Amino acid sequence: MKKHIPNTITCGNLVSGCIAITFALYGNPSMALLWIVVGAVFDFFDGMTARLLHVSSPIGKELDSLADVVTFGVAPSAMLFFQLGIMEYPSVLESYRNVLPYCAFLMAAFSALRLAKFNLDERQTTSFIGLPTPANALFWGALIVGGSHWIEASKWMLPVVVLLMLVSCWLLVSEIPMFALKFKQWGWRGNEVKYIFVATSAILVAVFRVPGIALVIAWYVLLSAVLSFRKK
């Protein structure tokens, strides 16, 4: 029986993603983000449970990726799809209103590609290469929910949002090393970056609340890029 527990938790992630997609397409981004966060909680515990119960399996690994595509690929893409559909368009782009929102699903495709690469890349056992899909999903969810006033401030924000989406697609499959919050020991030495990141992230969320989540992900990408540059 216990071998099925991790896969059941993973399925909870997948179902959460499906619910998030439904809320996103019905124009309720706050609930969509909530269910993405619920999916992220399931995603955190499925692997941990498999290791604790010593029941890790190839099917569990594949199921985890499939669930992640739904929750962290399709769900944020659906949120962005709806957002692009209601934004004010510059006159030169107005004729593309019925077409342009579909470009949001490029993010789902790049998320799937990133997850496929992760399953085959043996370099990502203790850190990441490229932006993790949960981080990307939380960025877009928080940006759309908490930053809608900024996104809708001007009709010229439309190309900015599309460009930002293309940048996130690139980050998903980039070769930029990004640190993981995995602790082999809890001491300060060797974990300085992780503790600094956690502390500053807590401050950003406390001050800015939901938009702070998007700022945390942006800070994570920037910090990872700086660390990578310093190592080179």
C-alpha cells in the first residue's frame, strides 16, 4: 500500500493544476494562483514521501513531470492567456487581439521541454540548470494577481508582458545554473547564500505581499545569475 502514497500525492498536484486552469479560464486569477500553490505543496511532499518510505520508482518520476506540466506549465499559461485577452491593445496590435493571447501557451511548451531536460540531466541533482517550472508558475501567478494594476496601466504594457513571457521561456531552458534550497547541514558556513535569500524573500513578501512573490522569483534569478558569473 505504501508504494502508492507518493503517486497519490503527485496526482493531488495534477488535480490542483486542473482546478487552477479552470479558474484561470473563468477569469479568477486569485483562485488559480491558490491552486497552483496547493499543487506546489503536493509537489514538495511527493518526492520527500517517496524517499522517506523508500519507494521511489521510475513511474513516480514520470508522473511527477506530467503533473508539473499541468500545474506549473499549462495553469500559468492559462492565466496569462486570459490576461492578454482583457488588456488594452495599442492600435497597431488591435487586429491581433483574437490571436495574440494564444502565444501564452508557448510557456507551457517550454515548461514541458524544461521538465524533459531535467529528467535526463544528471547535473541537476543538487541544483538546477535553468529556471524551475514551479518558480516560473509562481512568478506569473503572483504578477497577474498582485500586479494587474501595473500590467494594465498602459496599452503599451502589452508588448512588455509578451517580451517578459518570451524571456521566461528562455530562462526555463537556459544553461544558467540556479541554486536549490537543499541543505546538507544547517550551519551558516556553506549556506550563506541560501539563508540570505530566505531572509530577503521573507522581507519582500511581508512588505509587498502577493507581488512580493514575483519579486522573490526575480531576485532568485538575478542572484543565481550573479553567482554563476562569479564562478566563471
